[in-house]
Amino acid sequence: MKLKELPASLYYTFKLRYRFSPGKQSSKTEVPVVISLTTIESRLGVVDLVIRSLLAQSVSPKKILLWIPQSLEQMLPDRLTELCGETFEIHTTHLHCSHKKLVHTLSAFPNNPIISCDDDLMYRPQWLALLYQESQRFPQSILANQTRTITTDSEGNFLPYSKWPTNQLAAEGSDYVLPIGAEGVLYPPGSLDSRYDNEELFLKLAPKADDLWFKAMSLLKGTKCRLATNREKKAVPIIGSQKSSLKHINIKKDLNSVQWKQLSDYFKLQDKLKND
């Protein structure tokens, strides 16, 4: 966490923990969106702040689903479980990889837009409303509040992941836009290839990069991706929650480049992008 983010983090932590009442959902407009996320053991003590921020949105989602490994079921703190109700549910899975935040929800709600998000950020009040409004403008596109753009050299070879620029607008949507899950990604119904839940493949090709896996699935399906144009302010980091992060590991060791190459080689993504 950057020092300049500390005041906002302290403010939102206090507000959500001590000023927010989860029982005020009935008066809100409901949008037919399911929010899906996962968490890890080291964040069990703070993930309630994420859920509170999602319950405190200006509009109410159809469901909020938190997927946890079965091994964590007996370790859930009361301040998290007390939030469970008509909107928020906790489910267990045999999976331990980050892909679990989305694959099960896609199968359970095939006819609803699904928004995936992260477990170390508090989302600002208009986050859901703005992303849903954008989806009404572009109902066939995957929408993200944070993106990178897949980039190649003059011969069509992929550049390292660190060279892929961030948050570039593509007016018509693009196959080259890579949605980044942290700030929220909205997946319309049927926007991914039917192999999205193939555990053998994603554990082999992209075990630590769910963003890359789901991008490959959108390419195979032919779904364009877009950077949302009307975005809420950046989500607020939770103090101490980002000490353990796949993002830092993947970028530091350039594992994203390795995993993207494995996906590209297996699914021939380079040819797919050339053809499109």
C-alpha cells in the first residue's frame, strides 16, 4: 500500500465496520448481476470489509458469492459469517487456485452477468452501478475497470507482459484488451468458451493467472473486451492485505509471460489474434 492511500483505507475501514448496517438492502434497486470472489487464509480477518463495501453499493446485486477452499470452512470469523443472508453467501470448493472466484459462479448463473473482483480492496459506492450501466451500452462485451493491452513486436511475437500498456481505450472493443480482475470485470452470459471450467487445462497452462486464462477463453469464443469508459474512483486497498499477492509474484518472476506463452501455444492464440 502506498502512503497516500492510508487515510482513505483507515476512513473506509472505520465506516464499513462501525457505520454500515447490512440490513438496509431491501430499499435499493436490484440489478441482475452476480458478484463473485474468493479469498485466502491470510485475508480471512479483513475480507468482511470487501463484502461490506459490496453490500453498501448504491444498487444491490442479485447475489454476492464468496468461494473458499474447504480447508477454511471452520476458520471463518464471526464478522464475516454474520453478513450472510439473502444477498451474500459463502460456498466451499475443492479448488485452491484463483480461478475458483469465477468458474463455479459462471456454471451456477449461466444467464446472468457475472462481475469478478478481488479480496483486498474496498469498492466505492457507485462501482457496481457504473459497471452495470456500461454493460447496457455494450451488452456483448466483457468490461473491465482496469486493463492491459496485449502487445507484439514487428514479427507478431508477444512482448513480455511487463511491456503490455495499461488502460488504453479501444473504441470498438478489442481482442487485444486484457481485463485485469482487481478493479472488477463484468462477463456477459455466454462470453467465454465452453472450456472455461476445464480444471486440468487451467491448472496445467495458467495455474497462477486466472486473468490470462479467462482472456484466452474470451478469444476462443470471439468476445471483445473493453476498458469501461465511466469508471468509479479506484478501489481502496485494505491495510495489510497485500503482503501476499499473486500479482507481485507473477510480475516479479515474469510468470505471466510464461503462462501466456503456454496458453498461446496450446490454443494457437497468436494465429487467432492475427486472423482477427
